[in-house]
Amino acid sequence: MRMTEGQGVGKHRAGWRPDRLREQREAHGLTLEKAGERLREVAERAELKGIPAANPQTLWQHEQGEVYPSPHYRRAYCLLYRATEPDLGFRSALPGEETSFKLTPMDDRLNGAQVLAVERAIHRIAPGDADADADADHFSLQQRIIDAWKRRHTGGDPHRPVLILVGGFAGSGKTELARFFVQLTGWPLLDKDPLTRPLVERLLVALGGDPNDRHTELYREQVRSVEYDCLMQSAMANIKCGISTVLSAPFIAEMTDAAWMQRLSNRATSMGVDVFPVWVRCDEESMREYITFRSAARDAWKLQRWDEYMATIDLDLRPAVPHLVVDNRLGAAVSLADQARQAMGAVYA
């Protein structure tokens, strides 16, 4: 089921100020027609999915408050106007959230604006608990990602290889953030869904189930463990070669199992590799919105039985071991990642 613009998206959103979108467009000297052209261009450059025609009527509905823009439109608007969602009036800022900042024109050098944008995005990584060692780890991971980004064109990394596990509930934004880490560092990404989906679907059918099942005992008891085994074996193949790797998967059962995490850490340590569990925090409304607009068949059950699904979700759940947190409530972290990608445009064109 594909959700169209305005369908199931409430017109009355807390903190929504549609007039700001019009003010930004006029401040940039754009007509509705020209703004639509620019939106399509920026969406194509950023490889955003789900941006339709961006015709003047749709943009006018956004500016008049008749239709609340979908996540893909909001991301494209932020990139077009080099602003954040609170800047554009899509929502109120989170407590302590940094919103307005300016980016200078890009050139071929790693200029101060690029570094600043990257650091702001990476600083969304924070300690997941009060443990002092975890606090030190979050600074370590931040610095290693930034260092890897700065070294991409000079080669070589003096640090031990690193294995980053990016976990969180469906629709939390973990895939986007994992991709951002990869764009900064050049490390390979292993995303569970594209890596294992063909195997999982064929296995479910062979067992007499639905290829899109992700909620029954059949999937949980006979398929899920195989799915994660494929992911982790692929990761081990990389780190055995000394290649830092980013993994993206929910990791719900794994990160909350101290014994599982300890076994992984022990195995990685024996190969000279550091493990960093990163949990992506999100809110219910944003997760539902992300899931709706990605329109994946495997999410149909969740959307059709949303209340039942959410009854199984504990938004306060955190890994059972020292970990790091990226706060993506209301898409704040993904928005900063988009701003950093834009700042790096001349480097990663």
C-alpha cells in the first residue's frame, strides 16, 4: 500500500507553521514553478526516493497548510533551502536542538562549513547510559568517523578496525544514519534487508509461509536466526580482513542480550576489532510516517495493525550493554545528516 501526499497525514501538526515555507521560497526569489523544478533537482542529486512531480499546486497546498508535506518532501525542502525542519516551520525544535546554521558555497577543499556540518551531524551520537567508559567510547567513535572522513583521499587509518552495529525499531531512521556513516568513512555497509531478503522470502515460502511475514512464530523461530546469521557471517568475513564495517538491522533481541553482545565483542577483540553498538532513538509518529512512505510489503502487517504492533514496542528499550544513542526523534538526526551531505556535495558529487 502506497500512501499518497495528504492521505493519512494529519493537517494539524504541533509546531507546524506553513507560512515559513512560503517566506523561505520568496526569500530565495523563487516562483512556485521554479521551486518545484529545484525540488526535483535536489531530490535527484541526493538520491531521495518518493519525490513526485513537485508541481505548483502541491507546493501551494504545503504553503497554505492544506497538506502536511511527506518525509521525502520535507527532506527535499530542507536541502533546497539549506535549513532544518524547525527553520522551515515543519515542527517545533526539540529541547536543546541546534537548528539554524549557515553553509558557505562549496569548493574542492574540506572547508570549515563542511567540517562544521559533519561534526554537528555526528554529535547526535551520545552515551546511552551513565557509564563513564561508554561516555569515553562515544567521543572515540565520533572522532574515528570524522578522522576516517578526512583521510578518505589520503589513505590509511592508524586505528584498529571497527564494527558498528546500528540498531533500532522499524522506521527509526537507522538505515539512513548507517549510510551517512558510510559516506563519511568509506567503510562498507551491510544492511540486513537487502542482504538477506531474497533468502528469507524463499525460505518462508518453502516452509509454507508468507514471504512478507515478519511477525509470526514461523518467522521468529525458524527464519530470523538464519537471517541474522547471514548478516553476522558477512560482517566477520570483512573484519577478518581488517575492514571496518557498518551493520544496519533492528538488532532488538541481540542488543538486549548481554551474553550475545559479549560473545560478539570477545570474538571481535580476538581479531583486533572494536565493536560499537549504536541505538537509534525515535518517536512513534515519526516511525509510522517513515514506514508508511517507504511502502515495503514486509511492513503491511504493521500498518494494518498499528496499535497491536505498538503494544509490542517499548520506546524506552535500550541495549543491555554500554552503547551509544543517536536521537532521531522527529527526524532530527537524519535532517542534520542531510545538511552534512549537502555540505560535502563538492567532495562526494
